[in-house]
Amino acid sequence: MNERHNLSEYIAALKAGGILVSAPDTGAGDIQILCLAADNRQVTPGAIFVCKGAHFREEYLTDAVRRGAVAYVSEKEYMLGSGEISRASAIIVSDVRRAMVYLSLLFFNNAPSHLTTVGITGTKGKSTTAYYIKAILDAYLERECAILSSIDNYDGVVREESHLTTPEPIDLHRHFHNAVESGISHLVMEVSSQALKYDRVFGLTLDVACFNNIGVDHISPIEHADFEDYFTSKLKIFDICKTACVNASCDHADRILAAAEKSGCRVITFGYDEDCDIYCRGAEEREDGTFFTVRTPIFEGRLRISMPGIFNVENALSAIAACTALGVPREYIEKGLARARAAGRMELFRSEDGRVAVIVDYAHNELSFRALYNSVAARYPEKRIITVFGCPGGKAQLRRRDLGTAAGKHSDYVIITEEDSGEEPFSDIAADIARFVRAEGCDFSVCEDRGQAIHEAVMEHGGDKVILITGKGRETRQKRGTLYIDTPSDVEYAEKFLAEYNASVPSPSTTI
């Protein structure tokens, strides 16, 4: 797995892929490549440097060459000046995104082919499903399963908080390589619409792909122009899988199933219709978990998931379908689901007097908000609902309407706060959200500081309430401008301010 290749082999791979425009025809092809990077700060001697990204600047290439890059791959040629810098070989391609895939496959010696891979896509539930599958496989396999998710990544070498649902190709294939070198046999990953649209997963063959659902999300000038583009991008997952697990109970299921069947892959359906291969009935949420009866081609029985939220049953069915496709026996499916947790997903914290419940969840789009409010209304019918949330800057702009409307309709009070504002002013984002909250007749406030917003929700607005803190979960960074700034997580804020609340009110056992 650690075989090195010469520059000429990388040029040949790009040519075979039909994207090579020009390359050096001198002795430079004999140079052995020791590093592959698209970030100039990661360049070491003997590197190929890839020039890509909307924020790319020529000085990044200059710095990469100074650090030891012997060649660069780009859709245009740069004039680097004289001296040592001018000696970097220019490899010009017609598609730099696909170029990264061909380069990565060669540099990491086709690591994905040595793994059993499961990919999950959908508008909501990807990460929860990924962690359900991981828990089942962890119970079944000798080695811990690798995971690449919107929450965190683990590949046998790296365990880190995630910043992209699906990493860019070089990072993605490095994770595959690390997993193989660590003796890991299985990898579970979320597959975003952006990854499918922009070829981050081009060249992969997933053993199993799960299509959980589809709703309106990620519509913006820098993501998807409209719902059709978003939906079409999602459907591409069937072009790169052997077995497709499809939620036959979701919106647009007929079109999803038609696309899966057209691709020629094996199809397994799951849902609440008796015709489904994985069929569920009798789901109920109790204090000790959510229970449901499932029928599969292998077994029928009552199962339990520990994560709250009746909507998580569909995520569990997706995981059962995927693991059934992989041949995992019932006992491991049952054991994995019972103990599975996803950090930052439906995490519940209560005050000592029982009057305040805080739920921290990554819910960030219309489908996930709808599911969250339905679950909370059923579980806490007597409590007031306080919602703390925001929307990211510069993208997914329809969320401001959808989430503002949902929060305004289902909350007693809303606090609009920061959520990765990026390069867009927070005041503009908040104003967009506020008009939809206001249209529902709901009281609200705006507080940019997320910690202060959560403090207000816990310490003010009366008792007997459930506070929903959505969007960030256990993430420990906020994107401000082009930088990621370290911050406490929503869970840390919730625990800190509940402790303050507990100290401020008499203990239930105190007699006055």
C-alpha cells in the first residue's frame, strides 16, 4: 500500500482519464512523487500540488514550490518567474476536480478497493444512520469500523472533528489509506449532494448505498441552483454502488426507486409499507428507548434504539437494510442499535427540579426541524418550547425561510443566533430569519453570541420549558470570515448554564 510512483505515471493516469491537456515531455517524468496536496501548507519535498478552489491565489502555488513541490496540476498555466521556482512542471488538465481523484487513486494505491464501504445520502438522518451502522459493525467485527461523517472522522490513525460532510478527494483517499494500513476492513461514510455533484466520490464503488429521504435544502448560488439540481445530484449515488437501500416511505420514493433500478444495482427497500424488504410496524417511544417491530428477509422481532425521537426509527431501518445487505446476523444488529449514540444528536439534559429540559441536536433543515418539533410536541405536550438556532452564511438560503417559519410556528419563543456566518454579516442572516419568525406571530430576540443566546434561553423565559438548541451539536468551532474559531460546543453551554440554573433555584428537597 506504500508503493511510490513517478511523475510520468501520474501524467499517464490523467491521460487515461481523458482530462490531460498538456504535460512536460522531458526527464521530469522520472521524479518520484512523495507528497500530494491541495493545501500549500501541507506541501513537503517531492510533491504534486493541486491548484483548486474559489479562494485559490497564485501565491499559494509560489509557496508550494518553495516548500518543495516538483509539479503542479491546474486548469491554467502560471508564470512563476525565474530560478528554482520556475522548475516546477506544469500539468494542465481540463477538470481539476476529477484530476484530484485520479491522482489520489494512484498516490494512495487504490485504497478504497481494499475496504468494504457503506455510503449514506439524504436530506436528513445521514449521520445518525452512519452511527447506527458503525455501532452494529463495531459489535460484529474484530476491529472498530472507520467512519467519515458530518460529526467526526475516524480512520484508525486520525480521530477528529469534521468540517465537511464528505472530504475533498485527497483527504478522502488519505482516510481510506489510513484505514487499510490500520487493518480496518469496513468504512461508513456520509455522501453529500456536493460530493456527488462535484466528483469528490467519483471513482469509488460503494458496496452499499443508503438513500434515506429527499427534501428541499442546499439551494443557493454556490451549491444547487434549484431542487432539481439537488435531487439529481443525490441520485448519482446509485451510479457508484453495488447495493442500494431505499426508503420506500419517503417523498419522491417512486423516482428514487426508478433511478436505483435503472442503475442496475441490487435494490433493498425499507419503510412502513408491508411490501418493503425491511418492514416496520408498532413503533413507540418510551422512557427507556424507542421500540419497534421489524421484519426482514432474515428475521422478525422487536428491536430497541436508545436515541430519543420516533423519527430515528427510519434511520434505524436504513441501518438494518445496509447491514442485512452485508450479511450481518440479527444478534449484532440488535446489540448495535441498542447501544448506538451519535454525539450531538438528540442529546437531552434536564434541570434538577425537572422544569427545564434542553435538547441539543444538529437539526439544520426543514425535514429535520419538522421531525424534531413533532417528536418534542409528543413527548413534552405541557411544556413551552424555546428554540435557539441560526443559519449559515452564503449558502442554503432557503433554510432561513423554512427554519424561520417552522420555529415561529412551533415555538413559544425563538432566539436567533450565530451559526457559521462565514463571510456574510450576521445581521443580514438574522434579519432574513426574523421576518419569517415574525410572520408566524412568534416572539423572538436576536443575540449573535451563541453562548449568551443559550444562557438567555435557560435562565429567562420562565420554567416548565423545553429548549431546542439546533445546528451545531458538539461542534467546537464557528466559521467567521474564512476562519474557523474555537468555541465551546452547544453541549458544553447547556451543561454550564443548567448548572447555573440549578444553583439559582431551591433544590426539590428544600423546605421553605
